[in-house]
Amino acid sequence: GQARGVLPRGHELLVTRARSAAFAEADLVIVAGVPLDFRLRYGSFGSKEAPARVVHVADAPEGIASHCALAASAAGDLAAFFTLLAEAARPGGDPAWLGRLRAAWRASVDADADLLASDATPVHPMRVYGELLKALDDDAVVIGDGGDFVSFAGRLVEQARPGRWLDPGPFGCLGTGLGYAIGARLAHPSSQIVLLLGDGAAGLSLMDADTLARHNLPVVIIVGNNGAWGLEKGPMRAVYGYDVAADLRPGTRYDEVVRGLGGAGEMVTSPAEIAPALRRAFASGVPYLLNVITDVDAEYPRTTTGV
């Protein structure tokens, strides 16, 4: 996650939305600084007929994958690795392949346009991000703490600078968001700090808004409130046809919790309310929670339901 922004949004080589196409067609993949886990197909790239060679790079030997065949590996200082790689690399590449990836990236962006502007009620989560992306500064720090709601952010939020995205990591350890927000506000006193919470994740750490209020640490908190553990509810329905213990109380007033702790907030129930509510939140100078009632049936589209 911390690599987001190394190539800033708009960079000609940034084709993250075409990652699936790139992985499927690649003949060589270098993975640096992250494990070869479910997010990266456990190290399986290319096709069955032409599997890609994989080079795994980590900051310590124990971080190198042992569950799959590697063409090469390296452990140590990642900056030194990339410096040496850049010195050894020959100019060139395949302009036609890059062009295909750019076309796939553009098609993915275009396909999202209608939902980013959706007027549906309950609010589609994509509309929340359609408005948020227009309000973010280049140096904003965006923190994700949640399942389905934050999955949309992971796909849509492209940072302009590195070190401006934080999330629970590959194990999805929910509850990290408020602590991250406190640290981010202290580290970046003049930047926008935005914390994205699912309503499930809000139940794990929202009381730490008390710390934000007592220490005068303004953070904009956006809760995607669909009354469910969406990351569990959707896959259970897909696999079994029903879901168990995945529902939360509808319409919980998380905004009133933050107000009671010394901050501010409001409930948002329609798409037209999102943009003005964001303006009020960023201008407030206090911890401010937007409690957005979202559509429980608007789940994040996934190609897998787990391991």
C-alpha cells in the first residue's frame, strides 16, 4: 500500500486498473517488498501455456516466497536493488503492449463513470468516491479500514505522492483506522486526513475519536453504512445462497457517537448531500464523521470468494 503514489496518478506508466491484463500477458514479473499472497495470485502469472518467470525481492531472506518456483530472488536493501536494476536495464520495451494496457485501463475507468455519478438511493458506494476524489488535495492522506466499502477505495483512489495511503494490510486486521488517523494527523499537520470506515470496522475502534477530539486532531471520517458485514454477506450469498450473522443494525448513528465525544458529524442519505457534506467536514477543523447510508446490495465485484 505504501507504494501507491510512487508513480503518481496520470503518469504514462501507471496502468494499475489494467493489472489483470498485464499479469496475464507478462513473461517476467518482478515483485518487490510484498508477499506473493492472494493479492498477487500466489505468484502465478502469465498463462498455463506460457507462465511468466517470477523474481521475488524482499528486505530480508525470510520474506522470500518458498511456495512457488522463482526465476530469481534477492533480499536486502530495496532501494539498492532498484538502483542496480535501473543501471542494468536496457532502454526499450514493447510500445504496443503498453498501448494495449493503457486501452484496458481507459476502458475500466470509462466503465465506472455511471456509478461514480449514480443518483441511486440508498447511495451506491461508488458515488461516495466519485465526490471524494474531486475533493482530495494532492498531499491528502487516505486511510482505509473496512471490507467491502474500502475495497472500492482500493480500486479508485490513486495517490499523487507516495506514503499517502494506509490500509489494514493483507490480513485485513480491522480496527487500525483510528490509530492510523491519529498518527497521520500528527505527521502531516497541514494535509487533509481522510479515514474510510465500513460500519463493521467502525464498531472496532470508533471510540478513539475521543482521542482525536481531546487532542484537537481534525480528521474527516466517512462511514459507508450498509448495515452489514458486506465482505462476508456477499460471498456467503454467492456460495451458499444465504448468509449467517452478517447483518448489523440498520442506520446506526455513528455521527452522533463522534458528536458525543466532542467532534461533529452528520448523516447522509442521498447522493446530492455528499459533496456539500464533504465541504463542511473539511472546513470544520474538528473530527467530523459523515455517516453515509449505502446500498447493502451494491457489493464490490470480486472474481474470487476466498482461498
